[in-house]
Amino acid sequence: MDFNDLVQQRRSHRKFTAEEIDGDDVKTILRAALMSPTSKGQRGWQFVVVDDKTDLEKLSDAKDLGGQFLKDAPLAIVVLGNPMQNDCWVEDGSIAAISMQYQAEALGLGSCWVQMRGRGLSDGTSADTVIRGILDIPDELSCLCVIAVGHKADERKPQNEDKLKWEQVHLNKY
């Protein structure tokens, strides 16, 4: 699949089969993250691969809305950064996360970004605090997102070319 097709085919999947992810595929997905561009070549991100069902269920409850499907994913990759070390940790982590999602799609796997930075529970507990406690993450690291990965249990139509918002692209001036 060439990159144009890959971009059109990649969609967020929140339903996965119970089939485990092959170890070589996990390594390939992580390789894509580790090769992703970063500000000043710092490569300051950290990744936690989670395949433990109990921890996946706990991660699904790290925020009130939008992450519950994590409990049914066979694999999640937590994307972390150190805000005190790198002022571009959000951007660097975002690039790594989408690189993993494109790689997963190229392998025929589904994925979905679960936003964690700035999210939390109704009692005021941040998702970051919850995730740090589940995975023993050091205090200096913050969680940007969790990428759910699995074999697709649903079909999604490719992106529709006719719905691209070309009117939001401006040449030279707004």
C-alpha cells in the first residue's frame, strides 16, 4: 500500500477481536515511533506497552469519557514525555503516536488515539495521575495519550475525498 492509500484507509477503530498482536508487529509499530521526527532530535518520549488485561481495564477508567473501549483492546501503548526536559513534548509525542497508527494500519491492524493530557475524572483527578499510579510512571513524566491497537472487529469506509475541506487551505495569505 502506498502512502496515499494508507492515509485514506487509516480510520479510528474502537472494536477489536480478542486475537493477540504478534510480537514482531508490536516491535514494528514501536520502531515507527522511535524513528519519528522530534524537536532538535531530542527523542525525549517514553512508551509503555500494556497487554495485561487488568491494567488495560484500569486504563479504560482513567478518564470519564472516551476511553472505555481500551478494556477490550489486546494492546495499548502509552505515550509519555517530560514537560520540564522538552518544551515540544506534546508535538514530539503526537508525531510518534500518529506514526504508530499509520504503521499499525500498514500491518492491517486497527488503532485509536485516546486523549489523556488535560482529561480526567469528575472528582478532579487527572487521567495522568491515574495512569501514573497504574503503571508506576515516574512523577516527572506526563501522559499525552494512549494508542489502542488490535485486530479490527469492524469495517470502516476509507476517507471520502469529496468531503475534504479544501476551503480550509489558504495560499500565501489567509
